[in-house]
Amino acid sequence: MNSHKETDKAIDIQNLGRKFDQFWAVRKVDLSVNKGEIFGLVGPDGAGKTTVMRMAAGVLLPSEGDILVDGYSVTSDPEMVKKRIGYMSQRFGLYGDLTVLENLRFYGDLYEIPRKNREAEEEKLLGFSNLTPFKNRKAKDLSGGMKQKLGLACSLIHRPAVLLLDEPTNGVDPVSRRDFWKILHEMVKEGVTVFVSTSYLDEAERCERVGMMQEGRLTMCDNPRNLKETISGGILEIKSVDPGKTLQVLKEKYGKISSDVVSGVIRFRLPENSSLKKIEDELKGMGLAPLSIEEARPSLEDVFINQAMKADAR
């Protein structure tokens, strides 16, 4: 059944839900991904990110709602959807005993790409991913970062319109993560749309728009700048001789509020009924005078933690 709809959206998710027995892993999710953008999906483990990705790839059918990919429905036109996507799951199927180039050619065969048209694309993808010097190395002998780059290249061999990536850099070193994202941005310049889930909030900053999931529902969706502006009260960074005790005092005083210690620096969401000067004076009065205290810009991590705390409070 062909029910193609003309659309300017690469992905259109409509009232999406997925139920496992009596448990709703995803419920009432509505979002769209524009053509030619990188859209990031973030959330804690068990939030439903992978379930959404699997439904978008046609691997898992929705229990309710639908997803249109490039105008085709995953429920009524799954084969048309599969022709338009590249899907890299968390456990992408590379073949360890095949070389880098042999893996690429294997996926080219799966997608029935004529070999006479494939050589230039193989060379291009190997160049993009910096794998040309390693094209004769077996996949099992690659580093974690190289394996992810090879998985990405295999997902792109058939020139998909939409690339679905489920936590593609999980467990990969920071340099390889940076290189991976450089490749993604190059692919977007060529017209590919990227829909990526990630547990790294610094990666979400690289996306044009971000959707935040919590307990199977989409709680927020906007560009990173607008999401960070939802943090009311501002953020303080406090350096203290005793950061552990200082943080304990702040929690006792202000209750359950977004706070953390990173590299000895307390990052603290300023309550709306307080101020930097008030916090500083209170700490001095308790013998915990800060070494320094200053306002900081909110990050997506602050937004993420704030959303998680709201969910816990319900």
C-alpha cells in the first residue's frame, strides 16, 4: 500500500505510543524533524529513546499513532521507509572477520547497489570517515571509535535521505566522538537529515533542535538556546574549601533543588526567592565562606537535571 504524503518534514511523529504487555514504554509523542537538520533526542536510561528509534526504523511497530519518514508511513509503507533511511542501532552489525572495505561492500550488496556505481561512493565514505588507511584491516581489529565510523559509513552506503542513530558514540573516547560529529555535519551539508539519540548532553548542544524524554513522554522540544532559557533563577558556581559540606548545607536550606559538584566546584540552581549575595552571606554566617561565587550560564545538563527532578517530584 502506497500512501505517500508530500511534506517538508523528514520525520513526522504523530501521537506515537508503544506498549509492552501493560507497560507503556512510549506514550503520546508528537514531534517533527525538518529536512536537513540534526535533531537530538535525550533522556535518562529507560526514557523511551531507543523504542522511538526502533519504531522510526520500522523494526518495531507502534501500538498507537504513526511515524512518517520522508512522507511514508512506518505502519503502512515500511518497505518504502527502509529504502529512505540509514539506521545505526546501539549494536550495529559489523562483521569482525571482514575488512573495512568488505563490510562496506557487504552492506552495498544488502541494499542492492550495482557494483559498477559503488566504487566512488566507497572511496568517498572511507575518506569522510578517515578509514582509507585502514580499509584492509579486519573490523574486529579496529578501535571502538573506528568501528563506530565504519558503522556510520555502512549506514550511508545507499545514500539515505534520513539517518537514524541510536546512541552512536556510547562508550567512545572524546576525540573519536568529536570526529564522528564532524562527519555528521558534513553529511548534513550534503542534504542528509540526522535523527540521533544520545546520553551526552554536550553532543545535544551540537543539534539544531533537541527533544527531551522522560518516562516515555516528550517533555520539552526546542533549540538548545531556548531550552536553557527555561531555567529560572540562574545558575551559581561556588568554589569552597569543603564542597561536600557546603552542598549539604545548601540542600538542607533550599530542599530538593538542582545541584552537583564537578571537579570540586558546586553548580547550584539559584532559587527564585534568593540571590547570589544572599547565598554568599548565608554561607559566611555558617563558617563556609566561598573561595569564589559567580553566576554561570545554564547548560543543557542543567535543563536535563531540572526535568528529571520535576519528574521525581510527581
